[in-house]
Amino acid sequence: MKTDAAHTMKASRFCTADLVCHRSQSCPPVHRIEASVRRPADGALELRFVLEGDLAALSLPPPSHGRWTRGLWEHTCFEAFLRPDDGARYLEFNFSPSGEWAAFVFSGYRNGQEFGQGPQPALTRRQTESRLELDATLSPELLAGIGVHTSLRIALCAVIEDAGRALSYWALRHPAETPDFHHPDSFALTLAHRPGTRQQLKNQDIA
């Protein structure tokens, strides 16, 4: 995983929204979590997560090797769920600030299995005293389970662990009384596939 102390942002057309903490929880050290996504014309998917706040009061894993690792959601990590606009099959990706990652493919609600121990996402971490950024690029090979030539419904999420080991759950939308990133209504963002153009954004219908 690449690391960089600066936090310069590429000039590109990302679809961006703030994540909100589940109403059953709070995490005062976190001031804001912003999530962004775009689909370049090459069929990849680019994700960016920006956490702003009192990072010293959070439990953030140090940079490590970029390997496939189970149980990342038990600590601070960022997540993306991807589903074709017209299907039930979906993918889950977990990205730790350490550079570790995991992926799962589901045929229906929480009915899934591990995948992705071949091709790896490209992860880049940038951090200052009050800001953590994590970029993830998913190749078309990693997206093959749902097809790259289709519109996508997307859920962008985060699990944040504070220094006291308490977890809080963040997402674009929380439709359930308890945190549930797999809920069908959590897929709150739509990106369209438009062959031959870099203007991939369709709409953002976050309530």
C-alpha cells in the first residue's frame, strides 16, 4: 500500500457524499466522513474515503502489507457494496487503513462467500493529525462477479473504532433499526455505465 503524509486531491469527477453515523450510536472524535466514487472509461471503479476528526482518539491500524484478511469489519475499515441495477447478486469490499482488504460475492441477502485472493485493489493512504484519506481502485477483474458493463447500485460505509474499542457504523443511509450495510435500501447511490465516455455519473438519490 502506498502512503503519503500530504492530502492533495486529484482533479476528477467523483460523486461525493457524507456518511452518517447510525442513530443508535455516536462517535464524537469523528467530525466527518466523506465517501466518493467514480467509474473511469477503462471499466475500473475508484473509491475515496476521507475521515476528519481527532484521529488520536480513534484506533487506526498502522500501515501493513496489502493482503487479503478476514474480520476487518471488527476494527476501523471502509466498505463498498456493489450491485447491478437490475440484479440481486452483489459484491462486498472491505478496506483497512492498514492496506489489508477482503472481498465477498453474494447471490442474495447475506448469502455469500469469499473471493478475490488473486487480483488485488490498489490502496493508497494519506494522513495528517486530523485527516485520514484512503483511496481504493478496483480493476475490472475484481468486478467481474457483477459485470463491468452495467449500471451499479452502491452502498458506501465505514466502521470506526475509537480508542476505547467501541465501534460506530457509518453509511449513506441506515434503513434498519440496527446497523445493516447489506440491507437492500442501503444501496443509495447509482452510477450509470456509458461506453466511450468518462462522464459516468448518473444520479445520487441519497435521502
